[in-house]
Amino acid sequence: MKEVHMYTSQFYIAVSIVIVVIVALLIFLAGRNKKYRLTPLEGLAFGFILAGILFGSDRVIGYGLFGVGIILAVVDFYKRSKRK
């Protein structure tokens, strides 16, 4: 019987994608609630982080997209904290 070997990096990418999908579903379900809506900046940050996972095979592009997503999330967090 032939064993299927998955590289460690492919395993981490698959786990990351599953986690991002779960988070996206939770955000979507929370978005139905009227008191919390996803801001455009949050959506953009989420998209950059997802793109970083998908293009993770090229480290420069993957980490760059992750960095942009995290910076956008921090900016959105800072803007929200100023409002209240």
C-alpha cells in the first residue's frame, strides 16, 4: 500500500486555510447581527491575510501580504478605539 506524504509546509498552509474559512464564517454570521458590522478596512485586511496564506509558497510575497493585512487591522483597531 502506498503512503501519501504531505510536506510540513503544505500541512500548515492547509490548516491555515481551514482556520481562515472558520473565521470568515464566524464573521459572516456575526455580520447578520445588527450591532456589529465588518468595516471595509477589516475586510481589506482579512483579504490581504488570506492572500498571504494562498501565496505563501513565495515567502517575500506571502509575508508582504501578511504584513499589509496586519498593518491594516491595527489601523482599523486604532480608528475604532478613537471613536469610543
